[in-house]
Amino acid sequence: MVGKKVVHHLMMSAKDGHYTGNLVNGARIVNQWGDVGTELMVYVDGDISLFLGYKDIEFTAPVYVGDFMEYHGWIEKVGNQSYACKFEAWKVAQMVDITNPQDTRATACEPPVLCGTATGSLFIAKKDQRGPQESSFKDAKHPQ
């Protein structure tokens, strides 16, 4: 891992419900990974970057309205202008009864539930690379 892991926390709201039973579309996970990747790029080279694409996206558990999620990301490899990143989505808490909007009871997921994984590629042109902007990325080196 290059630098530190970035973690975003987010509760799935009613507007995130896409399917019957308050199921959240998997694209919501992918969207959040994009923000995690952008934050990583700011830390490693001082630019918001261009997201080139994902591969090996796998959804491993359902996500529902009311779920509290953690979106993790880290850099595996720094290339000349590209960055290989890994992403995970974890459910850390959930509503007790998602069928009743008046029921506000929730519970922690112990252990957290892995809901998705992916590999992503991001790009920062040489001219836009400003070097590490956060101390844990000080050893991030581009190949010569």
C-alpha cells in the first residue's frame, strides 16, 4: 500500500433506494469509490485526477436504505502517470426493520459486512503532478 487508506462514511438515505424493498443500486457504491479515489489522488500528487476505469467489480452483499457504509480505498501501485487502486465497501450498521420508516432502531454490524470490491485506475498527467500533499505519501515515487 502506498500512503494511507482513505475511508468515507455515509448513511444510505431514502433517495438512494432504487429497487423494491429499499435496495440500493450498486452504482451508488461505485460512485462513492470515485470520491475516495479522488481524495487519494489529491494526497499523492495534488490533483483531482481522471478516473480511467474499474475492473473486477464484485458486489458481495446487498445494501439497503438506512445502512451505514464505509468506503475504503488505497493505492497499490504508482506508475508514470497512472495509479492502481483497490476499493472496498463495508456495511458497518443497519436499520433493524427497513420495512417500517417509523422504526428508528439500528444495530452495528459486528463484524462489518463486505458489500463490494473493485480495482480502479486513475490518471494524472506529468504536467499536473505536484508531488505528495500528505505526509504518509512522501515515499510515493513515479518510475523513471
